[in-house]
Amino acid sequence: MTTHTIRHGQACGKIILIGEHAVVYGAPAIAIPFQSVGATVHVRPSDDQSRLHCDFYTGSITDMPETLLGLKVAIEETLASLNQSDACLTLTIDSTIPIERGMGSSASIAIAMIRALYTYYQQELPQETLLALVNASEKVVHGNPSGIDAAIIATEHALVFQKAQPSQSLTVSLDAYLIVADSGITGRTKEAVTTVKAFQEEHPVQHAELLSQLETLVLSVQQELQDGDSTIVGQAFTHAHTCLQELGVSHPTIDMLVQTAIDHSALGAKLTGGGLGGCMIALAHDSQTAQTIANALLQNGAKQTFIQSLKK
Ligand code: PMV
């Protein structure tokens, strides 16, 4: 390798279709890779010390702020795994993934970073090593992550994910369109996970009942996503949203956007990811309705919308 080498690593975003929060308690959840957004990390040699350039910080790796501790862990543990802890590198992050909106930005940036560093040192990156490194970083970011973000983004496959179980790859082939809208409000995954834990302690029976409903909905969506009935999937989305509302992790703006989508003929809608802000998703039968829903969401304050066909 020459000292002028520049290498990069990339990763996509992710959308949880159904099962967020319940997945923390061992229930299955379904998520898909989301290629409309992504992160790229460029690595090049630096003369004196290792530096990071990104939208939210420019400076030495050593002085990275506490808020970027998860990323710092990803960088340091990856370099250690490569026996390059003393490396002097300039790391530049370009990301189109809105931060803390439930699109997997922390896992995606960590994965792009790990891939970029392994590529730079021309080392093979086994999937288990990638997952171990990103999960170590995600633990710092989220406290007690289920691992769903890391699994989806690392494999770039739709998965039925269940903690401590091998993930099942899922072929999504539904005659429907997914609309994703960013509320513009920062989601707070760690706080949301704590909220659900507190709900469990205060209302154990209701918590178990809601988790059981979410699990049933996930299994129904899993079945229908493979050439099934988009109406059932839509209804499951809306039902899951009411469960998440009861668990205390929605937000008035997300509720308003969910209602807006339904008022504009969505088959169903829900929050996605940790909640307390972040993004919502809606399902539409055809592309014209999807566009109408996206326009209505933008008119009602959504900052950005994306439309993705769920056909294979
Ligand atoms: O907010 P996100 O995209 O990181 O999703 C969090 C999903 C949860 O189920 C709420 C937490 C987890 O670790 O699975």
C-alpha cells in the first residue's frame, strides 16, 4: 500500500417495518435496508495525528466529544483489531442519513467506518467481525440495543430479526409502496427504550399484552410481505402504532403525520424506530396515492419524504 492511498467504505440506512421495542424483549421484528440514504467514509493518511471530518465535528480523534463516543469506539476498536492503534489517518464522513430519526444513522456510519478502515488496510472483513465491532459501538450509543440496526445494515437484506437467534432473510415482494417521512424532530431511542422498561415495571400485565399483540402483528406482516395482502400489512402498521402509543413512545407530531397519511388513503401508518420523534412510515396501494400521501405529509410539516416500491 502506498502512503497516498485513499479508500472508502459505504453503508445504507434501514427502516424497521414492525416490531421495534418488542424486539428488545425477545420478540421478532422486521426491517429492510433503505438505500435512499447512506453513509460513506473516506480514509487517507495524515502527517501527525488521526483526525475526523464530518458535519458535526472536525478535529482530532482523541478530542472527539462525548456525543460521538460510539463512533470513537468504532474507530479505536477497529484499528485495534487491525493492529493499527497508532495509525495517523484522516477520516471523512459524508452521510445523507438524518441523525436520530430511526434510520440507523449511528450503525450505518459505524459500518461505513469499519469497512473503510478494513479496505484501507486491505484486510478481509468477516461478517462476524463487522457485527462484533458495530455492536460494541451501538452499545455505547443506545445502552441496550437489540442489534437489529447492525444486522440489517451489515447484511443489506430484509430480515426477520430476533435477539440471540439467527436472523431469517426475508424476500419482500408486496404490491404496495412504502412512504417514509422525517418529522424533523430528533428521536430519542435510548430514552424511549427506558420509557418502555418503566412501563413494564409499572404495568407488567399491560406491557406483556402489548408485546404479545406486536408479536402477532409481526408474524402476520411476515407472511403477507411475500406476495400477500397489502391491506392486512397496512392494518397491522396502524394497529402496531396504537400499541407503541400505549407504550408511551410516540410523539404528537408523529401521531398527526400518521393520521394525515390515513386521511389520504394510506393502507396504514406507524412510527418507525425508537420513537419520541424521528420518522413515520405509511403504506399505499399505488404510486399515485403514495405521492399524494407524501405531499400531504410535507404540507403538514414533514421535513423530507421518500417513496419505495416493495415489489421485488
Ligand atoms: O431508533 P432506531 O432506529 O435505532 O431503532 C431502535 C429500535 C428499538 O427496537 C426501539 C431498539 C432496539 O435496540 O431494537
